[in-house]
Amino acid sequence: MLQLPPELLNQVFCSLPIADLPAVARVTTTLYPIALRSLYRSLSIADASGHAILSVLVQKPEVAGFVRKFSLADVVLCPHQLKAALANMKALTSLDLFVDGIESWILPSGLVSPQLRHFGTSMPYDDRVAAFCAGAQHLETIHLASIEFSGSVDAHAFPRMSIFTGSAAAAIALVPGRPVESIFITSGDLSEDLVPFLAKSSANVAILSAQTNSIPLLVLHALGRHLSQNLAYLQLNSTRGFPAPPTTMFYEEVSDALALFPSLRSFELSGMYWPSQVHRDDKRAWQSQPLPAHDLVPELEIESDDFILSW
């Protein structure tokens, strides 16, 4: 095995359980750096063991350089140590920081992670977060969990963003002019006034998930005017506009509104899934009687780096 090229050994080690890599690293000095690289390639910290890991990343920048994916969730670590560790991780492709009370000053200043493809955080979007993102020109997915959005947005930032997850306010600021194909609005309201901003994406929006305080039919018609041609998957959670119980007329009105979307393959409204059939002319006919989403068989999963939607 020692005669194998390092590239092949690296692939072998990547398939090993994480718990076995420290033992492999102690076998010979030849295997040590390769095993170490695999051990630190993807780090997910969710308990107090993170203190020891951060110490290694701070004290050994060469080890921090092996890290490609770093995730921190629901555990409080020394912010100064975290800041130093992040500054040493110069080859990150994915970074998630979801900790209550985390502040943006821990983010490195300047171009630190030019290869970063994904960034998710619970910290409010401010000028420091904006500057960090502006230095990551290859970002493709962004997840902003905070409802606070106060930072400026450089016109040249996020040039490759294709998946957006965040508040309605953040969507208004970030989606227009960028190649966003999937939009997941996790807080705020998908109103009729917001829809035109989403339509300003420089790419075709194919996936949209959001909650709305507006009447669902009004939102559907707004989406039909601005995003109808390419929208393929639509999930709406509405807080109003439902007759109790929903009437046959309501179902038929929703079904008629869905006819505005020629590319739509799946639609869910507050847990109700609208079945459809494709005719020989490739046109889709939406049925007027929905099904509970949990009764849907088979299940289609749409994956992003942030979460999975089941249709």
C-alpha cells in the first residue's frame, strides 16, 4: 500500500471512518500527512470537543490549510480563537456558522477563502459580513438565517450565486441581477410586491419556497405574471386566505391559477399537494382536489446545501 501514489491513498483514506484515521496516521511517517489531510478535510463541531480542534487549527496553520468544509452549530467557543482559526483556513469551500449571539467581527478581513462555494450563518448581515462575502467571488449558495439585514451590497458581490436561503429582506437585496435559480425564503413575507424583485434574477428561477401573509391566489397570479415560464417547483405556506373548510370553488381557483405555469411540475400549498397529469401534448393538467403532502407517493426530494424539500 505504501507504494501507491499519494493521490490514490488520499482517495482510500477519504472512504475510511473518521475514527480510524488517527490510528492510520500513526502507522508510518509516509501515511501521516495523507491521513491528517483526510482527517481535517471536513470538520463539524457541535459540542465542547471543538475547543481542542480550534487549538490545533490556530497553532498549526498547515493543518488548518487542509480544511475544506467547516461547520459550527449550537456550541459556544472562544470567539478570538475561532477568528484565528478561520483566518488560517485558507482553502475552505464550505463554511457554516450557526451559533446564537455569534458576531461578525470573528470573520477574517480581506480575501481569505477564494475557493469558498457555500456560506451559511446565523449572524446578522452587516458590512463586515458583506465584505467577507465580497472576497468570496465563487460563492454559489448562501444561507442567511438572521432576519436582520443592514449591510451594503456591492454590485460585484455574489456573481455566481445560484441558491439563496434567507429572509424576504435579504432576497430583495441579493437576488436581483444575480444568477439565482433556487430561492428559499425562510422568514418574512412573500408578498405581491416582492415577486418582481425575485423576477430580476439574471437566471431562470426554477425553485421557490416561501411563506406568505397574502391571499394565496393573489400571490399565485403575481408569480404567474413574473415567474411563470420556468418555475418548476413551488411551495407556499400561507397564513390566510383559506375558507374553513376549503371549498370546491377554492380548489378550482387554485387549479386554474396553476395553469399559468407551463413548466411547473410540483406545487404544495400549506401541506396540500396538488396532483397533476401530463397529456399527450405535454401540457400538464392540474386536478382540483389536493392531497396531503405526507400522502404523496413516490416522494421527490429537492436537495440544496441548506435543506431538503419533499414534494
